[in-house]
Amino acid sequence: MVSRSLQLKILSAIIVFGAWEIAGRIPVSYAFPTFIDSMVALVRMAFDGTLLVAYGETLKPLVVGILISSIFGIGIGLWIGLSEKFDWLFSPIFIVMQAAPLAALIPILVMAYGIGLTSKVFVVCIMAMPVIVLNTAGAVRNTPASIKEMGKSYLGSDMDIITKIILPSASPVIFSGLRLGVSAGFIGAILAELKITPTGVGDIITYSRSIADYPAMYAAIFSIIMLAVLFLNLLERIEVYLFEGNVRGYASD
Amino acid sequence: MVMPQIKEAVMQLDVSGTENAVVARNVSKNYGKVEALKNMSLEFPRGQLTSLLGPSGCGKTTLLKIIGGLLQPTSGEIEVNGKPVNAPGPDRAFVFQDFALMPWANVIRNVAFGLELRGVAKSEREAIAEKYIADVGLKGFEKSYPHELSGGMRQRVGLARALSVDADVLLMDEPFSAVDEQTRRKFQEDLLRLVQNENKTFIFVTHSIEEAVYVSDQIAILLPRPSRVSEIIRPTGFRSMDADTIRRNPEYLDIVDRIWASLRSYVE
């Protein structure tokens, strides 16, 4: 027996892909392929190795950027949340970073760091880091005072209180920041490949468009979305595994 | 001329005769210009339950947190077992008004958390925690999470955590104010039994007059602006009586009335 939530997921997928198929058949635009054509192109690219090579390129700045953003983002966010001084010093940088129009900044990055991996990692970080930092800082700052007092009164050291109380307590908001940050990182990775040098998945998109192979172009876009969704699901699994009680609800509910 | 001196000597003898687990000496606490506590002295006899009772703003929670080492007094000192303290220590355990449970941890980890912070090995601390979970009546809920428990059960977890570190002094900050009336009555009866069976000193903050008179060996009435100890009442007549009959005892009713008469003018 398939569970109800899975039924609903399948139903919603059928509706979306059905609408896509119909829109492709009308067609709404000659540049809009049907769902089936796109999937055929996806399977073709998956089997002739094009996708594999492309993701080898795309994942490099993506993984490096997301790792840097997560580790430094949570670290800096924790610091900002714990110290008012660092809040004043660093928060504005990340708020500006979050609001900055990234596409306009790319030429400056290219001038400073060239067209290689460094610039692309930077783009991913600029997209992913602010939301991770700001979410972490906010969650750390809002740790319930009574749980911190509890830790102190039961003789916890400052380190105990940070690792055993503040971080777990902040984890739901940190993880939601990570989810937002990771999806922004995916956008950043593709943006970098479209705007800096066409490599990897960005190259498939640009090249297919230039030769009017629209099914391949949409297949590439579809594959990156799928990858992002899978990655977000993985993140959710990690969260449930680490902090079971948190995910189910709060004692203060 | 001689009489007052003799009287003073007798008084001092009396003080050293009843052994105190906790003594607050001339404790003051200022928040900027606001005086939360002014020159407060109070003694907490060993093995007894002392209530801090008073209207809101009288500094009873502030005093409790200073005793617990969570706040530093501006001046004055706290002695526990004869030694001055200014930080949390293994001799005191706290029970919080809002339970202060960790929502991401199950009951057994919450109860064992005090021992975990003291570096007790996992198997050992879980064995101790299991015993106290059973003692507070939560056997079978070891693997439950706080959000799956009712308010009363959550506070039982908080109580088990405080008992499991085996401190001499239990500091309870309005522990029953966030649970419903019926659970509260049950808690009060359980507390009486706990005071009798465990050789511990209880310091109990409450704003309920009936609750204070029902459970206390000694009630310190605190009054605000400036915060001070206005009166210490020691109910004696009904302390040894059955829990069910206390509420009908004339002394109990008299004390409740008397306290209300003295607090009435401070309640706005």
C-alpha cells in the first residue's frame, strides 16, 4: 500500500509534467519542448556520458562553495549570535551581500580572480553564505535563556553550553538556513557557468540553446533541479537523524 | 544594662544550634539604579523546606538565582554548608518554572543531563536516571520526547533531573505555576513526601499563599520596594499531619489569612 503522502507527491508530479507535456504539444513556443522529448534527451545524455562529464565540472565549484559556506557560515553565524560586538561588525556585510545583485558583481569577481574555479566558488559562496550566517546568528541569539541557565546551573562549561545546548537548540533554524543556502548555491553554480565561462551543465544549456536543441537544454535544467531536490532531501534526513526530538516539535508548543 | 547582652548571647546560641544548609548574608542586587534586593539576610535550615513568598517584584526569584550562582550579588554573600559560594556548584540543583527541558533530547537524556555535564559515563548515568524516572512516576516514558508529555509530566522530568545529581539543596523556581490545578495539588502532596524521605534542603519560590503554607516548614514573606524580608512564619501544628487534612486545619487557615492580610496592600 502506497502511503497517502506519496500518492499526493505522485499526483502533483503527474499534474506538473502533464501540463508541461500539453504546453509543449500546443506548442506555447517553438523553443519549448514537450516533457517526453526532454526526458528522451535526458536519458540520451545520461547514457552517452555527456551529463557525467558536465556534472564533474559543475559539482566542483558547487561542492567546494557549499562546504565553505556551511562551515564558515555556521561558524561566523555562531560568533555573531554569541557576541554583540561581532554582530555589529559582521552582520552588515552579510546583509549587503544578501541584497547585492550578483550578476552585476560577476565582472568585478572575474577581474579580481580570473575565469577559473576561484571565481565560481566565490559566486556560490556569495549566494549561499549570507542566509546561512544570518539564520545561524538569529537562532543562536534566540536560544531560550532558561535552557542556557539550566546548562550553567548543572555545571556545564561554556563549551558544553555551546555544543550541547545552543547549537542543538538553534539547529532547526540553522538547517532551514542551510536548505535556503544550498538552493541558492545551486543557482550560483549555474549562474557562474552561464556568466563566467561556459563549463559543465551551464555549457550544455548555452550550447544546446545556440544550436536550438531545446529538449537537451531543458533536460539539463531539469537534471540540476532534480539534483538540488535530492540534495535538500538528504539534508533533511541528516537533520532528522541528528535532532529527532526537534523535528517533531517543541516542548514549549 | 546587663539584660540585652544576655539576650544576644542566647540568640546566637540558638542560631548555631539549628544547622543551616544555606545562609544569605546582607545580599543586595542592583540592576543599574533599580534595587532588586536590598541587604537581605535569611537562613535556610537543613532538611527543611523554606518558601520565598511575596508579590511580583519582591525579588524572590532574584534571591533564588543568586543562591543558585546564576546571578552575582552586588554585595553580600551566600554560604552553602558553611562555605561561601558565587557560582553554581554540585551542592545545589535547580528546578525551573518553564521546565527548561531540551526538546531535542528524550526523557532519559534530559534527566541524565546534569550527570552528563559532570562527565559521568553513559551506562552509569542512565542507570541513575532510570531510577529517578521511576521515582517520579514516569517509568515507560524514558524514550519519549518532551513534546509528547503533558505539562505536569515535563516538570516531573525536571524534578528527576534535579534529584539525579544528588545535590544537598534543591532550588525550585515556581515549579508548579505552569501546570494545571489538579496536577499541582498532586505535586504538592508528592513534595511533602519528598521533603520527608530525602534528606535535602528545599528552597521554594512561589506566589501562591496556600501552596506556601501547605508545603513549607518555614515561610519567608518578602515585600517589595525596597525588597526585604518582612516576616518569617514557621507552621508547626499541622506539619506532621496527614496530607489530606492539612487544608482543613485551623492553623493552616489562620496562617493563610494572616499572610494575605499582610500582602494585600502590596498587590495592585
